[in-house]
Amino acid sequence: TVVKGEDTAKEASYAGTKECTSCHRGLTQSHADSNHALALQDVRKKKAAILGDFDQGEELRTVQLPGEDKARPFTAKDIAFVIGSGQHVQRYLFEAGKNDYVVLPVEWNVATKQWEPYKIADAWPAPAYDWEQSCASCHTTGFDVEKGRWKDPGVQCESCHGPGSEHVKLAKDVGKKPTDEELA
């Protein structure tokens, strides 16, 4: 997104939800538990996000994880991120390397409370299960394809409103309670 200033056009960057919250607390709080905001959940910050029951489905969950020499049932400890709010199904990401994730080939069906195959290719792992190439741009905000990193998990403010760095700069320059005209 390009923001035009008085003399030059600047490339805006993603500021992140924390920046948005500093002025738009009510909006970001009401959005925090929405299905969009929960499109990707970091398990390190929120273990309760995992809804799957690991006391069942052992046969379906048995895969050979990248970096391991034999197949075994994956567990909650293997999950780095949850894909989905848990309204219908949840899918899970395994960290195959530093900032390199793959979607596991089994999903948790929230309605039936059962594990089901998640088959999008003939074999796993396959390029179709590559998080960065297949899924990340829709489930994150500010996804950088080259680095395989994102600013925020989930569909947050800047997913719809665009990169907000210039908006944040303008708001800081005009001080508390700016008018709409001052932020334009």
C-alpha cells in the first residue's frame, strides 16, 4: 500500500495489532475472539486453543514427522499453531524447521469430536501441505512471502485496512483525539 505524503510517496508497512489497540481498544477487543482473529492461534501463548482429543485417533495421527526417522502419532506437544477458531474443524501446524511449518494431514472435527484425514495431496508431506506456500497468506496479517514470516496471526485489522504504519505515524504526530481530517 502506498501512502502519499506532501512531497513523496512512502511504502507503508504493517504496524501490528498492538499498535492498533493503543487507539482502537474497543474495536480490537471485540474482534479478538472472532473467527477471523482466531484463524491462526499460537499454541505457545494459548495451549487451550487446541481442541483435539489426543486420547483417540492414534492410527490416523500416525505420521513420520520431518526430522524424525520413524512414524508415530503426533501429540499436542508437536503442534506449533492451530489453524481455525474451532467452529467447524481445526488443523494443526508442525514446525519442520525454524519458521518453516507444515500442515498436519489430520484435522479435528469439532462437531463430531473425531479425528479425520485432511487429504489435499496423494502423500504427506507434499508441497500442498506447505504452510507458507498454501495457507499463510489467508490465515495471517502482513505475511512476507520471502521471509515466511508474518506480523500478526489471524485476520487482523490490517488484513482489511492495509498496512498501517503511516496511519500510526500521523496519529502520533497530531496527538490525542485527532480528527478524521488530521488523519487523512
